Amino acid sequence: MERGYCSREVLPFAAMVAVECFNVVINILFKAATLKGMNFYVFIAYAYTIANFVLLPFLFLFRSSAGLPSFKFPLISRICLLGFIGVFSQILGYKGVEYSSPTLASAISNLTPAFTFIIAIFFRMEKVAFRNSSTQAKIIGTIISISGALVVVLYKGPTVFYSASSVSLQWPLGTSLSNWVIGGLFLAADYLFLSVWYIVQTQAMKIYPAEFMVVFLYNICGTIISVPVCFIAEPNLSSWILRPSVAIAAVIYTGFIGAFITTVHTWGLHLKGPVYIAIFKPLSIVVAALMSVVFLGDALDLGSVIGAVVISIGFYAVLWGKSKEASMVDDYMIESSIATSFDNQLPLLQGCKVENM
């Protein structure tokens, strides 16, 4: 029982928390690389290419019992759609980070649970019963998380902590308000596409439940789309030459860890569904604020602290709602199995009574 609980609840929870930490590191490394002059189109194309080489050996190490996929239209159409959504989502996201900062990206990511919840209801992947406490907790928790994100974006307040030991890379102090707003809009569009990506990926996993193969096919499709698109957007060949700097570290890290993140997300979507994966996004702003202070010397403002606390409250409210919903399903399954077992035994008991008479 405990082993099943760990694999069904504890392991997905730990994996999603780790993924959000890795995501924040990717954004910070990307921002550092762009400050050193790296083009984000080049960054995306190289990251997809490296991810393919990372995933290739895992296809042989973890062969699926489902065998090779039957390349029929329902699966191929969803894989191609995943590729398009993934590439353009990343273009919007990295453009948004380039205009603003990783902390804002993490703050805007709190819209993901709301987007995913609404889209999942539309596709009938989530049931809404407003009288149930689990549904109320999910809705209220989502609103609280979004409110916390707005606090972080709109209210800075006095500086609580400032790290004097910062690295040589600093965010541009002259970032204009218009760029900040444009970056926020790009990031909001990115996380809207990400929510759609979660839904489509869940549908793909229902058709062919093999995480590594689905992720590999998605990355292949993403590479086929991203390389020509990014080359058209950045035709200067000198921009495609990677020189020893933080840019190489950012590309390699993103390629390796990006493949891991996509695989874990796909596994989580298959195991828990899209809303469960999305509700971990609020954690990223806490991680981003702490990492920016420790590694980049950013100031920690009171607004970030208050927003992080509010986001955490909302996050745990949604998580409680999901866990209660899961326990209700488990109780229903147990009751159904007991009722079925009793119904199967009832004719035998009736026969015994007849014989005794």
C-alpha cells in the first residue's frame, strides 16, 4: 500500500517540484546568454537538436511494451500539433524573458493552472461540481495563485534582502516599462500555448502510452519546424557559431534538462492529467526569486515575499482539492468492487439457503 502511494503521489510530487527548479535555471541561463549577445532563435534550434541526441539512447534502454507506434492520422496529427505549439510557445516565452526577466516569467507562469483548468473543462478532462469542496478548493486556489502573481508584478515594496556577492552578469537597469509590459504579454501567450500543449500531449498519450517515444517524436517534429523557422528569423551565419561562454553552457543544459523536463511532464500527464502538472507552476516564482538573489545579486523585495506566500497558499489549496478528488475516486472504486463482489456471491448464498431448506 505504501509503495503504491509513493509511486502514485510522492514520486510525481517530487518530480514536478524538481522540474520547476530546472525550468527556472533554464530561464536564468538563457537570460545570461542573451546578455552576452546570444540570439534566442539560435538558442531554441540548438536546444531541440541536442534533446534529440539525449533521448535517442533511452528509446533502446526503455523499450515500450506497446511496441512501435502505428503512424495513423490521430497520433501523427497530435505529434505535429505538439511540435508547432512547442516551438512557437518557446519563441514567445524566450522573447518575453529577453524583454523582461526570469522572475516575471515565473510570475506570469501562475496563469498556467487557470488556463489549463479552463481548457481541460472544455475538453471534458476535468469535472466541475461547484457544490463539491474539491472543485471549490481548485477554483479558489487558482484565483489565489493568480492574485499572488499580480502582487509580485505590480508591487515591489521595500528591499528585504540584497546580495552583495553577485556575478558579473546583471539585468539591464534601464529596462523600460513598455518592454516590461510587452514581455509580460509574450509570456502570457507562451503559457496559454503551454496549457494547450498539456491537453494535446495528454490526448497523444491516450493513443500511444509510451513516454520516451512520444517525447522523441515531438522533439524530432520540433527540430524540423524550429531549424528552418529560426534560420529564416536569424539568417546571419556568425550568430550560429557558439563560442566558449555561458551561451554554450545554456544550450547544453537546456538540451539535456529540457529532454528530461518534457519526459517527466509527459509521464505526469499520463499519470495525473494536465491540471495536476499545471498547478506546480506557482512554485517557480519562489525558486526564481531565491535563485536571482543568490546567483545574480538581485534584490529581494517585500512584494516578492508577500506574493510568494500568497502563491503558496493557493498552490496548496489546489493540491488539496486534487488529492481529495483522487481519494473520492479511490473510495468509489473500492465501494464498487465490494458491491460487485457481494453481487457475485449473492446467487451462491441463495443456493445454499435453498439446499438447507
